[in-house]
Amino acid sequence: MTDAPKAAAAGRAQMKTELPERFRDYKHVWVFIEMERGQVHPVSWELLGEGRKLADRLGVELAGALLGPAGPATEAAVREAVSYGADLVYLVEHPLLGDYRNQPYAEAMTALVNTYKPEILLLGATTLGRDLAGTVATTLATGLTADCTALAIDGEGSLAATRPTFGGTLLCTIHTLNFRPQMATVRPRVMAMPEAEPGRQGRVVRHAVDLEESRIVTKILDFIPDLSTNKVRLAYADIVVAGGLGLQKPENFRLITDLAEVLGAEYGCSRPLVQKGWVAAERQIGQTGKTIRPRLYIAAGISGAIQHRVGVEGADCILAINSDAGAPIFDFAHLGMVGDALTILPTLTEAFRRHLAVDRLAG
Ligand SMILES: Cc1cc2nc3c(=O)[nH]c(=O)nc-3n(C[C@H](O)[C@H](O)[C@H](O)COP(=O)(O)OP(=O)(O)OC[C@H]3O[C@@H](n4cnc5c(N)ncnc54)[C@H](O)[C@@H]3O)c2cc1C
């Protein structure tokens, strides 16, 4: 054992007191199934995949917690949760759990936790998940580790939730030793999507909650979908082409969108391009942007700083184009081209255009 883990273990031993009596019967791993307008966010399935490993390690059950209005979409979500690994689903159906509002969701979730007592509760670090997790953790007066990149069970059976810190230059592992449940959020695409097993059998526990519109302080007057954001499917794209400061001028970013269009890919960028106003913020990839897991990631004029790397490491194949052979991106790229992105990108675009046209003719 090196000195650092020894010191960490000693520190934990000092911090740890006996788990208070009132938390001793907290058992099982839960995943919040995030459903909006009948659509379940795929991060819920990613978390069920990860939750399965934690539950198996602890020898306990894995449950989904689903809130929504009664109806076929909710029933379908229950079946899907079971197919992705949930042994049971705690279901709260209520007309006021349609469009998300913090107060009824937090009340329903807190009631579920207080009644059935999970030891671990995982939520997606989406806009909805972050909002709900903070309120529920505060109401329950327990610990919440946000934006985790790894989850594990330590030797004493407690959740070890790892996340970047100090601007992404260090990773820290956080334990909620003396409170329950141990809560964590994880961003979409950080965890791998598990295989669904259609027809898998699970149980449903229906729980009634008493919600009244007159007690809810926020009112939904209208629902206006954000079509611009909905168009960005970056996190779940099969192919992503991204550019960085090596592109030198905002007008050169067209070389990225041209290649993306030919490949039927999504496009993204490094953070400085967002900061300079060249590209919209929802296109940023990395620690403070999107995490991606495409089959192919093409990064042009991107140095590969750690904060960018953490967002792309899950890609099956990374092709880096950089004029500096010593750029850090070549340490983790699978394929590399050393040269000027401004000439390589149009050449690639043209080559793919011709190649794909020939394929289409042949097909
Ligand atoms: C708290 C925090 C959070 C952050 N979050 C993120 C994040 O989410 N995402 C992110 O990307 N960054 C993030 N950053 C910033 C990160 O540290 C880097 O500064 C950033 O990723 C660098 O962007 P870049 O690679 O485009 O630019 P640079 O680091 O300047 O790299 C430009 C690269 O282009 C190459 N190049 C130059 N000319 C050419 C050419 N003609 N052809 C080919 N290559 C060329 C250069 O060799 C160089 O490697 C964060 C930083 C902090 C502190």
C-alpha cells in the first residue's frame, strides 16, 4: 500500500462512527427512472446497469423508482426498467406528477425513501435529476455526491462515489458514512448502456401519495419544447466530429460541420470555442460539457486536455488530427494524423463524400 491510500484509510477510520440505529434497516440499491412526457431518459438505463453491479456486490435487490401519471407510457417504463435489470419498481402514479415540478416530485420521492428505505439512491445528472437530487438530499439531510464518474462498494459495504475535483485535475472518492441513503448523480453516457432483456420478470410496488395542486407553489402555464436543444443528440451520437482552437478562426469551424454532415454525424467542440462564442454551449464536449460514447470520435485541432479527455474516453475509436505530434491527445487516441487540420479536414470530407456516393450506387 502506498502512503496516499494508507492516509485515506486512516482518515476514513477516524471519520467513521457507528451507523446510527435509525439507518440500520436501510437496504437495497435504487435508481430514479426519469420520465418526461412519456419518454424515459436513457441515463436511467445506464444507471440500472451500474446499480446492478452495486446491488450484486452488496447481495441486495436493485429497484427502480418511477413517478408519473397513470397510463400506458408509465406501464411501459416499468416493463423497460425490469428489462434493464430492476428486480422491482416502486411506482407512484398521480396526475400531478406529469410535467416535472420540484415540489410534488420531491415530496413523492422523499415519501418513497422514508417508507422503503434504500441504502443507495442514484439519479441522472440531467437538469431534472440535478434539481430533484439536491432537494431530496436536503430534505432527508443526507449526503449527495454530484457528477460521479465511477461508483463502487468499498470493503465495508459503503458507496465509494468518485468525481473530478480541482478543475478536473484530481479525482476524489466521497463516502457518506453516517447517513442514509447514500445519494449520487451521474451524467448521461458516463456509464455504459446495459443490454436489455425483454420479458425479464420483476415486481411492482405501488405507493399512494397525497398531493394537492393548491399546496404546490409553482404552476405550469404552458409547455414550450426547446427545439434547438432537442436537435442536439451529441451525447448519444454514433459518430462525432469536433474542433478546437487549432481551427484558428470561427469561419474554419465550417470544416467540422461539413465533415459531420457527410458522415451523418453530430458535431461538437472544445470549451474555448464556446467561450469565444464560435459554437453554442450545448455542443461543448468534456468535463463541463457533454460526455460522449460514439463508435467514432474525430477531434481536429484539440490538444486533449484532461477536462476534454474525460468527456470522450468512452469512444470506441478516437481519430486525432493535430499539427503537433507531441499533443496529449495522441496519448489516448486510437488513430492519429499529424498535420494541418485546415487541409486534412476538407480532404477527408471529399474522400468520404466520394466513397459514400460509390457505396450508395453499389447498394
Ligand atoms: C474547470 C475546467 C473545466 C473545463 N472543462 C472543459 C470541457 O468541458 N471541455 C473542454 O474541451 N475543455 C475544458 N476545459 C479547458 C481545458 O483545460 C483546455 O483548456 C481546452 O480543452 C483546450 O481546448 P483546445 O484543445 O481547443 O485548445 P488548445 O489547448 O489551445 O489546443 C489547440 C490544439 O490545436 C493544435 N493545432 C494548432 N493549429 C493546428 C492546425 N492548423 N491543425 C491541427 N492542429 C492544430 C495545437 O497543436 C493544439 O494541440 C476546462 C478547464 C477547466 C479549468
